[in-house]
Amino acid sequence: MIQRIQSLYLLAALLLGALIFNLSIHIDFDASQTQVYKVNYGFLIAPLAVLLCFFLYKKRSIQSLLCLIIVLQQLVQMGLLALSFDLNDNSIMSELLMLLTLVTIVLVWLARRGIQKDEALVRSVDRIR
């Protein structure tokens, strides 16, 4: 499980997701859309989904689909963070959250590519038998 490269990508995405959730608790958002997202612990969705994806290593097709859902959810999260983005504010917390969200998207996408390569390898070996 841990020896696969996509597991390492998912582990890094899990740690970044937990960091994003921790940082989002300390930010005072202004927009009503992000308030709803914050109150409902929307920032906790991604780390929990990545944790679930991490343990679905035997079901690669479901794991790949879940990675795609995580990427889409992270894009929505990044859009909500962009709504609260203020150039006049001296705080860099929302910019940091957007950057960490972007890095999480890249890590989950790389994990999905690794999962798809594993699936293709398993299918090719099954064809040879």
C-alpha cells in the first residue's frame, strides 16, 4: 500500500488538507458563501475523502473516481476562497490557503494518474494470461 507512489501523493495531500482545515479555522471570511462553507466544515471534506481514497488501494477504479471527485471539490473550494480574496487586506492567509489548495489539487491529480497506470498494468497482465 505505502510502497506505491500514488499512496505517497495521497499522504502528502492528506497532510496538506489537514493543514488547510487548521488554517481555515483561524480566518475571518467576509463573503456569505464562504461562511456557509466554513460553518459546515467544508474544508474537512477533502482530507476525509483523501483518507478514504488512501485505504481503497484494492479497488483502483473507485479510488480513481474518488480522486477525480476530490479534485473537483478542491476546485470549488478554491473558487470560494477566490471570492473572499481581498487585495487591500495585508493578511496573506487566504492567499496561502489558495496556494495550498492548488498544491493539493496537483498531488491528487498525480495520484490519480498513478492509479490509472496501475490499472492499465493490471489489465495488460490479465490479457497476457
